[in-house]
Amino acid sequence: MASDNANLPGGKITFLLFFALVNFSFTIGIHNDNFSEELYVKPFSSGHVMFHFQFTTVWNVSIDKPESFQHYHLFPKSLGDVLTTYKVKELHLSQTQGLWKHEKWGYPPEDAPPGDELWVWFQPHSGVDQTWADLVNALSGLFCASLNFMDSKSTVQPRWSFRPAGLASEFYSANSRFVRYSTLPREVVCTENLTPWKKLLPCGSKIGLASLLNSVKIYDGFYHSLGVHVRSVCQDTQCLTPATELKQTLTVVYDPTTNKNGKQDWSFQSMFDRTLQSQCPLADTRKIYVDVTTQETLPKFSLSPVPDFVLNQKRSGEERKIAVYQIGNHLSPSSLNLKAMYEEKLTFSNSSLPPVYANRFVTGYGLERGGVTCMIYNTMSSNTTVIFMETVPWFLRVYFSSLRIENDGKEIKPYKINFIPAKDRANPYQMELVFRLFANSVTKITYSFERAFLKWTEYPPDANHGFYVSSAVVSTVLPVASQYTATSQSVSLLEESFSDSSSSFFLRLHTETLLVSLPTPDFSMPYNVICLACTVVAIAFGSLHNLTTRDFTASDPSKRKGLVAKLKSFFKKEKESPENKPDSKEEEIPSQKDKDNSKSEEKDSKKKDGNSET
Amino acid sequence: MAAPMVNFYFQLIAFAFLHQCTGTSPEEFFKSGHTNNWAVLVDTSRFWFNYRHVANVLSIYRSCKRLGIPDSRIILMVADDMACNPRNPRPATVFNNANNQINVYGDDVEVDYRGYEVTVENFIRVLTGRLPPSTPRSKRLLSDEHSNVLVYMTGHGGDGFLKFQDAEEISNVELADAFEQMWQKRRYHEVFFMIDTCQAESMFQKFYSPNILAVASSKVGEDSLSHHVDPSIGVYVIDRYTYYALEFLETVTPGSKKTMGQFLEVCPKYQCISTVAKRTDLFRRDVNKVLLTDFFGSVRNVELLPDSIHLQNATLHTHSEDSSDVKSDKPLSYAQQFPMPV
């Protein structure tokens, strides 16, 4: 074998062979997928900056036909296998840490609740519950998250709130048998979730926009959200054949004013600790967009390098200016470090409120009852219909009769209600309300609940932390695209949705999650009980035992001397003993008696010792 | 047409490995008897003041990855999140040393069992392989009779037990029985069991299966101590035994000839304050002749074939049917997202 090694062909020939093979493989099969990487940067008037990365892969095969999922090129095989095995038609997974502040930042391109949220539409088949249970297990392995905790105790079938986002027939989407929705409000998102997410990208994390994703900086941000969205889209304008779209999004919000002496200056170097040095050669679209609507008004800022061109985005009721960078133009001679420099320090001003936003909180006190209140604000001058969905865990027993919707003191009757009560340890409470939000008003939804006792094995190891209630989902349709940045339903890329001629914009927003304490037993109780019980036994039983088993002899109280008298008699003895010889005989008798007493006392003390030993 | 293609690929791969082999004979490759390496790394402690246990297990994880065991062969169980904990002043990092600043959490970590999933039941199921059918591959220990498995456990322990997350315990008898199940099912070739807890020796005293080499950070009756505090974090960042073990492992490269005997001598009493205990009676080979990389590294041994093999084309379709044409008569439409009248 050593001789074989000596006769090996040189490195050059091996390289040539590889090259030939790679070229050969390219001619086999025409790839019918395309990939785009986009970055959308939007500074907010509150001083924060949002970076929204979107990696879109569109593959011209139908997800309805799993046998067409072969010859993977840009679409990740690990995800494709999961989708075909578990008969998935649409999948939406978001992993978020932080709360998106709608009042200050408007609407994000993808709204996500804190924690993990997963909703899936399945192909029509029987046994969807079992498929869902298997799917969450597979996804938990794929994304390194505890998605396997999304079991029947936290899964609901939303009837109106989570219709398919892609192509679907009306008959199919009206049937909520095939949709499952679940959240894990407590789930932590860290580098271990970013790593498998990055592995799904065709160019990986070493080149292209994904090379900016420095976990140490991203997880230091104000808000970060990972998203994986799979749906069916039209292949072309005729829309006779479907294609499968995979959209991977990462939204990060930073607060640059804390570092830059009050100015909202941001750059790739300061936000990601890296500059953009390459672009993904597999991508068709490689662009960066910066929202420069407020560039000329206060606060003024300038971008460096100068953008390739500036788009005017027109969406019903909203005009924005978007600076566009084609990444390829800016990589030479040195890497791209996109910078924004502000002239003045940030001044805090009242930003314009978005059309609809919501707040939710727990009310009440104590560990027996409580209530939940949700305030939905409508700042538009027109009424709008809203669908409000809540999922409450079974151990917070909701009183449906206490549900009230009020607007300015007047009660509102909901147009439709879908309320499915919980089953202990099996299903959660599911509530969907459809009602009208009046113009320029606040609508308050309240209900009360009672806290249940859990069995002692059902408490998590850190039971005193409390239990989480997932965020409520508010869905509505806006007539104006005020502060609206989501992509339109019929397109895939951000740049395709900048100018949109539609007049209605679907909005989904999530409220805060709630943290509720349940009556929790004291888990240090067994130790305390043992201590207490042993003390009681020792004192009570011991004393009783002494009382019942000891022999008591009476002693003459007059002969018993107090301490002072004893001391006096001791000194008297010393003084009198050399003088009173004839008295000595008399004293011997009482001393004998004392001896007898002392002997009996010794016996008693021995008995006592004996008792204590036993 | 595809079969000669596959054959060509095979020959090319064989060439590539030939090119990279170190020039030793194939008999030496298989002397140790194992063909693949697995690692099961468990941290059983929750809460911020147990930061050091997470740093312990991540240090060993980092060493295993550095020496060649891939993520697909490592099962990492971390009971609490320290890196993205709100109390962590440097998010997405876990340091094992206040000064040296090695970020043991790294940039490409994959945790298989996290948070509430780290339970005694899951741990025993992983070892014995008795997992529900829907468990994904990354959460399974798919070892065979030629696998060397490294099992590392850290947390709070006592005489005969190890505490999982303040809620339950695993006893040394259960652990010994789990290893016996593994032996009877031929799920390991050799096991190296490392444990860093108080009274750690008690955990391996009940082992009775062959081919287990065990080391513990303290004897029965002794406490394992932690190393130092990081003032900015406020808690101890690493335990003594793992700190000195990591120091030793940082000097090891994938091709190193250091032996397990040297590793078992790491952390003498003046450094560790507790006495490091070891158990070599169940291990068949001489500890001083076993390479460290037999357990911490990964074997990528290749058998060299001078002949070519013709494989049947069993899976590839040469021509895919026009399956992508699901042409419908009517144009498809997007689902209405808001089903209520606006």
C-alpha cells in the first residue's frame, strides 16, 4: 500500500478530474429554482434601526405532489424531506425574542410573537393530529428548538385567523380541519437556533448577506426574529401551475443611540461587527434597500456609499423613498460597509401611531382568580372589522360569561364568536371573536379566569417562575398602508412589493404574552415536614414517655436548700468544723441522710440517662 | 448512463482519500477496534448560579468538535440557557475563564435537548435507544458495536445520585443498568465515562458492564470545587476538574498521540483539591496505550480499494416525468386571508 501512495497522480490531475465532473453535472438537468437575498434597513424615529434579511427560494414544483421533490438544487433537502414526509402544504415558523413595539416602530415585514410560533396547513388526509405530532418532533430536531412540546395541550385549529398565505382553493381554506396552530411563549432563541437556520441557505453563512449574521451582535439586539415560511405561489402571471416558495427571514432591531453619543449613526461594522465582503453567486437578486423617507426632513442623515438609485414607493395612502444598492457594484475595491451618518443627536418626538395596535395584560390579584384585558386602539378615521384570537391554557379556567367587549363604555356585540372550552390536560381554550372597531377609539376586551391546581408532577422544575399564556392575534384589513412593510400576497420579493396598487392590506399583529402564577406547592415541604415531625416526636413523645415510665420520689421541700443558702452553709462548715468537735457526731447523721438523698438522686439521674439512651 | 457515473464518483472519492491519507498501513487503522465516535454530553443544572455546569459541558463539547466529532454524532443536553439569558452581560457567549475569554458557546453550536427536555427519562432513553418513533435523528444515539461513546455528565450530585434540574435524580444503579442495556444491545464498543459533580465516584461504583473506562472529579465523601468567579457575571464560571481537563485538551490536536493514561492523571490533588477517582478494571486495554483521540476525536478511517465496484442504479430516476406540470384548467388563486366582510 505504501508503494501505491508513491505512485499517486499529482494534485493537479485530481483537481482537473473534479473540475470536469462539476462541469459535467451542470449539463445534466435544468434547474428550475431561483434564489434571492435582500436586506431592508429602516430607521425609526425612536432611534432604533431595523435590519430585515430575506432569503427567498422559489422552486417550480408543486408541494401537492411530493414525488416532484427530487433533484434538490437550491431548496434545502432537509426541509424538503420533512415537508413531503408529513404532507405539509404550508408551514410558518417564527422564533422570536423580544416584543415588537407597534406604537413606535409601525408594522414589521413579518409579525411574530415572543417565543416560538408554528402554524401549518396540511394536505387533506386523515389523522392530521398524528401527523402534526410527528411533524413537531421532526422540526424540533431540525431547528434545535423544543417544538416537541407543542402537543395537544397547546394546539388549536384557528377557524378564521390563520387562512393559508399561498395558493389554496376556497373550499380547502374554509376547512379548519387541516390547520394547526401552536406557540411556545417561553422558548429561548439563541445561536443554537441560528445555526440550523443558516444551514438551510444555499450559500451557507460564509458568503453573501448571511455572512453579516454575527450571533454575538444579533442576540445583543433589542428584538430579533427568525422566520421560515413555506407556501405555494404562482409560477407565472397566468398561474396555471404552482411553485413552492421558501422565505427565510431574520429581523433584528438595534438601538444605535446608546453607543454613538446620542446619534442614531449605524453601519454594518458597528451593528454586525462585520462588513459585507461577498455576494452569493447563486442568487438572482442581491440588493440592499434603505428607507430614506425621512432623509431630508428631521432627522437628516446621509448614506455612504451613495445608493445606486432611489425608488419612490407608492402604496395606498403612503409614499416612501427607498434607496437601492446592487451589492455587486459596491464590493470592490474594498468590502461594503453601509453607513448612515446623522447630523444631530436624536430628539425624542411623538411618532405617528400606526392605524391599529393592541396591548394586553393580566388583571386581578391573588392566586385564585384573575382577569385578562386587551385594549385595541384604532387611530384611523374609519371603522374596521377585526378578528381577535386567543389561546388560553386549560389551567386558567376562563369564564365565558364574563367576556365583555366595550368601546367607550358601551358594550359591543361581536359579529361572530368561536369559543371552544378546554379539556383538562388535553386541549386549551380557544376563542375567536369578530367585531367592529370604531374610528378613533379604544376597544377593551375583558374576561376573567380562575386558576386551577395542577398535580404535583405537572409543575416544571422552576415552578415559581410562573406559567405563560400565548399572545393574542389581531387580524384586520387596512385601507391604507400606513407604516406597513409586509410583502404582498401575490409576490415573493421585497422589491416586488414596494409599489403595490392594491387598496387593502391584510394585517396580523401579536400582543404581549402573559406570565401568570399558579398556586404552587412548596417543594421544599418534604424536608421541612421531616424536621418538624421529628422535633414534635422528640419533644412530645419523649416527654410523655418520661412521664409514664419514671419513678418519682417525693422530697421534703423544707430540707431543700436554695443556692445562696447552700453556699452559706458551705462557708459555715469550714468555719465551725475545727471548733465544734462534739457536734460532729450529730452532723454525721444528717450527712448520712444527705448521702442517702444523693444516692437516690444518682439513681434517678441514672434512670434518666437510661431513658435518654433508649 | 447513471451507473458508470456513480462508479466514476466512487473512484474519485477513493482517489481523494488516498491523496489525504497519512501513509500508515491499514492494519494500524483498525487496531483500536472502533470505527466511529459518539459523544453524549449532559448538563443537568438549571438556574443562573449553575452557570459553571453549562460552561463545563460546553467546554467538553468544544473539545470534541475541535478534535473531529461532528455535530451529527454529538448529543448535547443543556438544561438551561445561559448564553441568551437576560442576566448575561455578553449575550450569545459562555466563557469558561474570566481572563482568557474562550467563547465555549461558539458560533455553530447545536443543542439537541434543551431546557425542560433534559430529564432522567430522556437521558436513559437516549442511552438505551428506546425512543418514540417520531424522534428525529439528531436526538438519537445511533451507535453500534464498533462505536466509542464518550459520556460526560455534570451538575449537582451526591453519594449515589445525580440531580436533574432540581426536580428528580438518577441513581448510580439506574445508570449502571442503562450501560448494561447498551452492552447487551451492542450499542457501544468502549465507553469513556466522565463525571464532574460532588461525590462523583459513587456514580460509577455500580458499573458492571465491560469496556467502560470511568473518571470522576471527586471521591465519595468529597465535594468537587469550582474554580473562580467572574465578577461581571457574578457566579463561578467553571469547575476545577473540567477547567484543568480543558487546559489539557486544548494542547491536543486531532493527530495527537497523547494517551488516556495521561488524561486520567490530569488535575492532581493540589490543583483540584478533591481527589480524582478512576475506574479501569472494566476496561480491557491498557490505559497507557489508548489514544486520547479514541474517545475525544473522531475516526475517519478509510479502507483502500484497488479494484472498482459496479453499483446498481437503484434510486436515481434518469428522466423525471413531467411531474411539475400540475396544470389546472382554471387559474389558481391565492387564499383570502381575511374571511370576514371588511
